Amino acid sequence: MFSKIRGFKVFNKDFDSFISYILERTKKEKVHIVSGNPEVLTFGEKDGELNNEFKKDTTVIIPDGIGIVIASKVIGNAVNEKIAGIEVLEKLLSIYEEENKGVFLLGAKEEIIVDTYKSIQIKYPKLNITGYNNGYFDIDNCDDLIEKINKGNPEAIFVAMGCPRQEKFIRKYFDKINCKVFMGVGGAFDVISGKSNRAPRWMINCGLEWLYRVIKEPFRIKRLTVIPKYLLKVIFNNKGEK
């Protein structure tokens, strides 16, 4: 069920299997879902705090990036497919709407989180959104926010503050927030709010979503250099296990 890539266990089955796995696990325990791409896992290698978090039994890393899919093939223990974090988010929202479970939305700028809230309300009208808050606050001094989150007793909290800030927030308050699912969703709120668009489906299917992002936002080109660097580390200094 998992491929070990440079010390991190990455879920290696298909999308539907992952959703079933998460729903089953969260009947009994909390889970932190990490959207694993080369950039995020590189942060996890370099940052001791994140390294420990990513290796915890309560953390589940999904292969959210073509670089991770390629890396898994290099070590000879391929993941079944890329699992996009935003698609996991949307699937869970639809399930929680059906099951009458609540969610809390955290992160992004004030106008983005408000538009995200409105968009989700329209798409999932029966979903119980217990609250929302922008991502501009002091992580080390936010007792009022934690109280606000817990007040609604949500099933899940989705945190859009970018890596590593969102993962560090989840690590710090994992035991204090009364949720079953914790998930960092990066720029997903930008897409849901309508500020930006995902790549066309054919590009996503071909593993070219990264190219679409670069075309739309050329500043991302510097961030993409992490992919070949990561793959070189996998090839020449692989810590993974088959």
C-alpha cells in the first residue's frame, strides 16, 4: 500500500483506494494528509520538525506530483497514479456533505477565503462549513483561533498556507484541534475561489500540469528546479526501500 521514497512512505494505490483508506482510518483515529511533491518532500528532508511529522504513523503522504511518480518508478516500487490534493479535497467535501459532517477552512488572504467559502457553499449547498479564517495570524499565539475551530466540532480542517507553514501549523495543533482529518491544500483555495484555474484535463492526464502553471505564472520556473534535483538524489543517493 506504500512505496518508500527517500525515507518517506508514499501511498501507492489509486485515488478511490486512498479515499476508502482515509474514511476507514478516520473512524478510529486522526490523520494528517500530506500532498507529497518533490518540493514538499525536500522540505521534509531538510527540516527536522517536518521530517518527524512526515514519518509519524498518523501522517499519510499522497503522490501529488509527476516527480514523485517518476521517483517511485526509479526505485522499482511504482505508485499506481498521481493523486492530486485538490481532487482529494473536493471528494472529501462531497462525502462530508452527504454524511452531514462539518469542515473548517483555514488560510489564504481574506478575500480569497471568503470567495472560497462562497464557492463551496454553491457547489455543496448542504455541506456544514463550521467556519473559516484567513491565514494571516501568529501560529505561536492563536488560542482564540483554535477555540473557534473546535467550537464547530468539524470532521476535517483544510489548511491553505503553503508548505512548510501549513504543515507546521498542523503538527503544532494536531492534538489540540478536534478534527479527524487534517490536510494542507496549498493553493487549492485560489482555484476554488476562481482566482486561478487548473490545467486542462488533457494536460493533467499527461502529467503536464506543472507546465501549465509555469505558462500562467512564469515566476514558478525557479521552484520547478527542485524536480530534477530531487530525481537526481533518488537516482544516485536513494534512501528508499523496495
